[in-house]
Amino acid sequence: MIQTYGILTDLHDDVILLTRNDGSTFGLPPDPTLLEAAGPGVYTLRGTGESIEDPDYLVRLTFRINDATTVREIEAHGFRP
């Protein structure tokens, strides 16, 4: 499972880019309908324990990766951890 957060900095035909606190980028599939308004509150990342207070949006995606071809296909559509 990957959990991350950042500021939406670019929206292109092929990727939605978030810029994380460390300056790295995280790409999402280019579908603005994935952005779901977040309710008020504190959201805690399971892996790191980091807390994000009152984010604007949430995105939830599930990828089932079976082989290297699938990984390349996902990356080709914009998703980049």
C-alpha cells in the first residue's frame, strides 16, 4: 500500500502531479473525477504516522499488479510512486 500527500501542482492530459513536502513529485492518472472532496479532520498515514489536517481532496486507487507489463502500463498512464 502506498499512502502519500502533497499539493496538486500540475494537471496535464497525461498526468495529475502532486508535489510532496520533500520536493519529489507523485503522478496520478489524468482523471480529475478521482479527486474526492475531503471532510474536515485529521488523516493519518498508516505507514509513517504522519498526520494531515483538513486536506482539500482525497484520491483512492487500487491497482492489482500481476507482472512487469502491467507495471509499465500503469506508469504509462501517469501513476508514478
